[in-house]
Amino acid sequence: MTEKEENCVELRQSVPGLQMSFIQGTDLFGYVGIEAVLDQMRSKTMKAGFEFNIMVVGQSGLGKSTLVNTLFKSKVSRKSCTPNYEEKISKTVKLHTVSHVIEEKGVKMKLTVIDTPGFGDQINNENCWEPILKYVNEQYEKYLREELHVNRKRRIPDSRVHCCIYFLPATGHRLRPIDVEFLKRLGKIVSIVPIIAKADTLTIEERQEFKERIRQDLAANGIHVYPQKEYDEDPEERILNDRIRESIPFAVVGTDKEHQVNGNKVLGRKTKWGIIEVENVAHCEFANLRDLLIRSHLQDLKDVTHNIHYETYRVRRLNESNMDFSELGLSTCLLLLPAPARRTPTFLVQSE
């Protein structure tokens, strides 16, 4: 028996129940199977599905409902099931939510769209953003209270807003005062992706000039839109996000109408000059927006919501003296620990 084996025998004898095995020869460099955890995670996600909550903000007539339907290739919006929808829009900001389960290749996603009819439609738009800010914070509060219950649910329902698409009218000028005020406020509590709606009303040159003016206004007013540079985690992610930041705001066209182009069916808008293909990057940037929201950054949007925006709200609320834990059935003292950026929030619960 080798010295190593003798030491292991002594250890096994001194610790009852300890099982030890030896890796000898080429087994030392053999296959372990750690990569199988990815299959386990995929299987769990496919069974449980996931949630994605998206808010659309902008004045009436900019095609918010149509764009959402085009993005997810589903009749998600209220417009698709409500006759005379435009006539029923209130001229006050009153939020409406609609949920829709989408399944693709065995993966289920519960998509919730929060619409904001009436925003920017009134003559006096003073404080018209208040109902929207209130709604976002209410969802954080709801999640926090569920999280703090002693007997909390194994999976807390997530109604927090993961992304806000902000629709800018294709005026070709600059950001309006209402845009600046709203983006300043909402950008602190939720991830915002600004877009130029109905961009086909601008020429290519007008579109580029308008995009540049908007980027200048965002920078001049200290408005941060998604993806923020400070959240880039590695050089590869920074390169990808830099390309996205150079394109923001995305100039998009939305439609759910199909047309024949060269024998192929395409989503597009028919004009007297031809057909504007929604998914053709030479015509508009809809495909870039779709890739950001769904194909490349959907999980990151959820992570930023949980680890940055919700974490900021949670820390503030737990530090407030008026946070009534007795309502939640808690007879405990919560000691808050600092949570590093992009990490899962942590706090200790100690019995009295």
C-alpha cells in the first residue's frame, strides 16, 4: 500500500461514514460530466417557463400595439381584440395590462404588455408620468413583500417591468420637453429602450440626423438608456453593447400585414414607392430591436431589473423607518448586507 493510500485509510477510520474513492491512471483526466448541468437547467426552464414584462410608452397613433404584435408574432395587444380601439382611448394616462403565453420549440414564456394610452396626448401634460412611475414602483413593492414573507412562495410571481420601450414621434427635430422629463425620471427605476416610431416617414438622411440629435439630447440631460456602459461585464459584451449604443434610438416600422416580394412572404408596409420590409435591415432597424429584446439581451434585461433597479428599491425600503414588517407576519430583525452590482441581493434574518 502506498503512503497516499495509507493516509486515506487513516482519514476514513477517523471520520465514520466517510466514503473515498481513488482516481488512477488515465481516469485522472477522464470525463466528469459537469456540462450536463446545462441540460438540467434547460430542462427545468422548459418545464417551468419564464416571465417577461414589457411596457410601451408613447402618445396615441405611434403604433405601439402593432409593434408589440410584430415583435412576438402574436396577437398580444388589446387592439387586436377590441373593436374601434383608437376611439376608446382615454385622454388621461391609465395603464392597461394584458398577458399572453407564447410557446416556441417547447419553451413557454408568459409575456405581459403594459400599455399607457393617453400619455402625451393631453394639452397639459404636467406630471403625466406619475401613474407610470407609480405602477413600476408598485410592482417592486409587491415583489418585496412576497420576498419578505416567512412562508414565502417557492417561486414568487414576477410582475416587475423588465423593459420599457419609449416611442418617439418621427418629427426630425429633437427630444420634446415631455420626453426629457419622463426619461430622466423613469430611467432611474427601469431599463429604457428608445425607438423612433413610423420611421418610414423620414428619409435616410433625416433619420440619421434625427438619431444623432436624440443621442446628443440624451447625453446633455444625463439620461441613461439600456444598455448602460457601467453594466458591461466583459470585453466581448462591451463590444456588442457598443454597437447597440451606436444605433440607439432604433428607427423602426411595425406591421402585421404580409406581402409577396420576389415570391416570398414578408412582413411589410405597402406604399406607392414600394414595400417597406419590416425585417430587412436595409429598410429599418426593427430586426435590431427584436434581437436586442428577445434573442440576445432578454435575460440580461431581467438580471438588470432584479440586481440593479429592484435591489436599489429594496435597499431604500428596508432602510425606511416606516417599513411595517408586522403586516407581513415578521417578528424578526432584518440586517441588511451590501450586495455588489449584478449579484443576487442578500440579507440576514435573525430571531429576536
